[in-house]
Amino acid sequence: MSGMFVSNLNSFLVVDTNIHYYREFNLQNEITYKLERETYAKATQRLREVSLWQRNSVTGPFPKHAKVCTAL
């Protein structure tokens, strides 16, 4: 009977340890996912700003080349 109890206790400890690692793994994934979403949002915002700047710019995205092109 005591052998069965120890066996069950070991099984419980293994399961408990697995749950702990699983929760920790999920937390790390959640943090990684959040950082990736923030990075994507910042990159998307930057692309919008650059695109808007290019549309509003008289000379376009490359002002130095624009002067050379107009001189020709």
C-alpha cells in the first residue's frame, strides 16, 4: 500500500512539475507574442509615416537624385 502511495505521489509530482513548466512556457510565449505584436505595430506605423512623407514630398523619396534628374 505504501509503495502505491509513493508511486502515486511521484506521479503527482511529475504532473505538477509538467504543469509548472507548461505555465512558464505559455507565459514566455505570451510575452514573445506581445513583443512581436508591438514591434509589428511600430514598424507598420513607421511605414505609414514614410509613405505619407513620400506622398507629401515635392521631390519624392530621394531629394538629391531629384535635383540631378531635373538638371538633365
